[in-house]
Amino acid sequence: MGNPRGVKRDFQALENRRLEAYQLLKQGVHQSEVARRLKVGRQSVSRWAAALKKKGVSGLHKAGRAGRKPRLSQKETDALKADLLKGAEAFGYRSGLWTVTRVRALIKETTGQQFHSGHVWKILRGLGWSPQKPVGRAIERNEEEITRWKKITWPAIKKSPPRGPNHSVYR
């Protein structure tokens, strides 16, 4: 059940649908007909009708945020994003690579909150960050020398089959 991964629910549209059901029920339309018109299950309309009886129209309004509140506030999340953009070197690391362990230590240092490494990934994904694989090349790499070696030195030392009219593999 629920939405496909990455698709967020539009809580305002859901509330509008419940209020539309309220208008139809107020006009005397049968619950099954309301369900057909709004393309929802009969059980949902029945549940909305029960909420109307119990709490009135306020029972159909959106309930607010679902689930547990995040441990990092929006201010802390924004500060974390700003710190990540400064780079790992700004926090004393020798390379600019942010690892989960480094981010976890940064969160602990700045907010006092300690998270599991798997949850740090969720936080990073929420910030729009994705895993990156660094290019395995030396900083001291000399592209001109590499090109010269590939074109001149390598063909000279590479074994190649003898050439000529009588050196074919199959006769």
C-alpha cells in the first residue's frame, strides 16, 4: 500500500477530497455513490462519515505531520549542509572526501546527536547528496608522458605476430 518510492503525498489534496465527500454526504448522496464519484473505497467514505458524526467537519481536516519528528531540527540540517559544502579539509581531514564516518562525526560534534551509519545515509540523501566514487588517478599524473608512452614505447615492446605472406594462422 501507499505511494511508490519517492512520491510524496499531497495532504492538501487529500483534505480537499474529504471535504468534497462531506458536501456530497450533506446533500444526501449515499456513501457508495460518494465513493464512486471520488474514486475511493467505500470503507474510506464510511470512516469519513463516522468522523463527521463524532467530531464534525474538523474531523476531516488534515491531522498534521505523520510519523516521528526528526531528531535534527531544520536549523541544524541547514547548518550541516553548509558545513558539508565547506569540504572535509575545513574540518581537519587530509582529503576532501566526505565518508559516512566523517559525516557522522561532524553531526556528533556540531549537534551532539549520534546516529547509526545507515541513518547518516538517509540524512545525506535527504540533503540531496549521493555516493560518489573518486577517480583513481594520481595527482602528479603527467598526461603528455602517458600519451608518448602509449604511442611510442608500448608499440616497441609489445609482442605482435610476425607479418608476411607465409605467417597466417590458418592455411
